[in-house]
Amino acid sequence: MGLIVQKFGGTSVADAERIHKAAARAIAAKKNGNEVVVVVSAMGDTTDDLIDLAKQVCKFDGKEISPPKREMDQLLVTGEQVTIALMAMAIEAQGEHSISFTGGQIGLLTDEAFSKARIQSINKHRIFDQLRLGKVVIVAGFQGVTPEGDYTTLGRGGSNATLVALGAVLDADVCENYTDVDGIFTADPRIVKNARKIDRISYDEMLELSGLGASVLQTRAVEFAKKYNVPIHVRNSQNENEGTWIVVETSNMEQIVVSGAALKKDLTRVTIKQVPDYPGVAAKIFGDIASANIVVDDIIQNLMDDNTANISFTVEHGDLADLKTVVDRICKELGGKCIAIYHGDLAKVSVVGVGMRVHTGVAQRMFKALAEAKINIQNITTSEIKISCIISKDQGDKALQVVHDAFELHKAP
Ligand code: ASP
Ligand code: MG
């Protein structure tokens, strides 16, 4: 007998019929002799619709505010609350016993970073008590509460974080991530038509890919899975096929040079010019930005002749408004001479594979493929298992395809 945590994303619970299908999956796992915990997302596009509604209400009298973050979370948690109750009812209707919990009801405590809170602890006893009573336990994804009892959310796609955190604290045998695709692909199949489903991928590769724009799994969820060594099985809720297993790296994984390619759109490069050059400046700049919960990437520093430096980095477009506020303040504090320049409409195309550790010529192959397609590379960054190139956004889709072709990712290894 095992313990399985299943998660159904928005499309897999989009209407009553799909909720019943998901309920049937949970019941089947239970009938196979497992204890089953089910995490659900908000139905269909509910979260997007709520965000839209918030934006409409935040416009008044020709002016517009950005929605207060606490109130936004207060609003968004309602989406998942609808699904948990309906899912528990569906399971009861199919003749099994079930109980649903909000994040607060299972003591899922987070910090106070509204809209991107981090999980601090979960009280597993309430869940275990209900499992021992023979019930299928349903938990609202994407939400938690602060120690004061305010609702928080875990970032878009955050139900995956809930899934893996529960997998870890309950010591689950597997986390099953049910979605509307067959698994993780060598590239986004909506862009690259001959992309192939990957059978097994290591945590580190998946971490790089999801950080680089492969949107199936949130980075934070994979980090958690790696730390607690919880295998994740990503699979389609509409069929019985095996999906993609995300697991600890095995020795034969290094034989594959590149496992996948990814594209991240909507990046902006920020260049801060005339930054005074003395110890502690970079620490201050990036410390302040991190305190505002903004993730930066692709940092480059160039020293100039006049004892100043140019520091550039990329951020996601969505963080730009917050970032500008922080950067303006930093520039003032650093003596007023520095200026920030913003260059939008960028994309990043990347290839990832643990095989890069042992194979040579990988970067050259990627650059050559881009060059032959007349795609100009603006910046290059690498890690042990990835190579990324910043390019113009309008060439993003093409870049992903040519890189995918260059490494013949459509062919099974
Ligand atoms: N409903 C939330 C979202 O759409 C969380 C999730 O689906 O994982 O981002
Ligand atoms: Mg959703």
C-alpha cells in the first residue's frame, strides 16, 4: 500500500464532467490499495478571469492603480476553494468518502510575500487522520495562510508547489501531476511541431527548463521535489499513457547531449550605466532588487575607463514596474550619476542537458544553427548543463525550432 498525491490543473477540472473524470482517477488509485491526496487548481481560466476583474475594478475616474497584493490574494484563493468542494462532492457521488481542505485548514503556513509566498510548514496530522478514516483528501492548491491568518498565494502555477510540498511532508511514493499534455516535451509543442515527449528527465534538467520558460512545472516545485527526493510523474488526465518521470539523475542520462530546448519571451534588459566602482555596489543593487522579490538573470558587468561600471541584467516584463521603482531609488542612493536604460522585446532560447558535462562542441552547434537562420545573438550565458542566448523576441519561435533541429531532438535517443 502506498501514498499517492495527485494534482489536477485548471483544464483537468474545467467543468463538472472533467471533475468527475478526475474523481474517478483518484478513486481508481484508492481501489488499487493506495491512500490518496488530491490537490486541485481553480477551474479552467478562473484565475485569469479573477485577475482581469481585479484590473477592471482598479480603474477609476481615468486613473488606474495596481491591485493591492493582499487583496489580490484574498480574491484569487477563492478559485481553488470552489474546486475542492466540488471535487469532494464528485467523489462522494461516485460512492467513496472524501473531505476537502483549504490551505489554512491543513495549517499550510507561508511567509507574507503576497502573490509569491513561500511555504514554511504544513500540519500533516489532519490529513493523516482523514486518510486513516478511509477518505480521499482534497487540498486547495496555490494557497496558504500567514501566521496571522491572511491568505497568500504561491505564484502562478503554484498548485504544483502544493503538490510537491505535500508529497514531501507526507512522504508520498509518487506525486502525479495531471495536466492537459502528455508530459514534458523536448520543446513547447505549440511552437515546435515535431517536439517529442521525454520519458525520464533529471531534477536538474527540469529545473533549468522550467526556469527558462518551459511552463509545465514551476521551478519552485521542482526544487522542492529535488530536495526531498520526491519523484514526479507528469501525465495527461485525458488518457492512460505514461507521461514524463522527473527523477534523480542516473548515469545513463549523460549520454544524451541535449535533453530539451526552451524559449522564454517577454524579457527586458536593464542596463545601469555609470555605477560607481567600489566594493559592495553590486551587493547593494542586487540585494535591494531581491528584497523587492524580483528575479534577475543574465547579469553582466563591464568596467569603464572612468572608474564606473555598466551593469546589465534581464527581468521578466511583468516585474518591470516594480523594478523601475527600485532602480530609481538605487540610482539616487548611489549618488545620482547613474542612469538606467531599458531594452524590451527580448527572448531567451536555451538548450539543457546533463550530457553537456561530458560532450564538447555543444555551444558551437547552437551558435552555428542560429547564425545559419540569421538570428543575431545579443548575450550568451551558460551553466554546467545549459546554454542560453538572448535574441530579439520576434525571432524567438524560429530560434527554438532551429535549435531543436540542430540537436535532432525529435529523434528518440
Ligand atoms: N490557479 C492558479 C493559476 O492558474 C494556480 C495553478 O493553477 O496552479 O496559476
Ligand atoms: Mg490555472
